Amino acid sequence: MKGESHPKNYAVPNFGVDSDILDSQQNLHNVEIDLGHNLNLKAGGSKNTGTDDFDGHPMNYKVPNFGVD
């Protein structure tokens, strides 16, 4: 709104990457070394959700209804 003033372009502190993210990255690195395989997620396929291909995956299949658990 016109006439209102509030601080703009102020400095925002950068505390670096969160420790949980760093732990997850280190754990992934350790597992990749242990298994001798690197996790490689890449967008692609028809859904573009991080897996290689959804085209061969069955979809819209019937799920049986066995009643109340």
C-alpha cells in the first residue's frame, strides 16, 4: 500500500546447511560406499517425479476390498 514503509533489502544471516541435512548426506555417502553403488535419482519418465520411468509400471489396477479391518 502507498505510504507504508517497512525495512527492505536487509541482511539475512546464513547459518549454513542444517545439521540434519548434513547427517543425511553423510549417511547416504557411507551406504553408497558400503554397497558399492551410487544412488542416482533423475527426473524423467512421464510423471517427472524423480524416477526413471513410469511408463512400464502398472497403474489404475483394481484393489480388492476385503471389508473392515
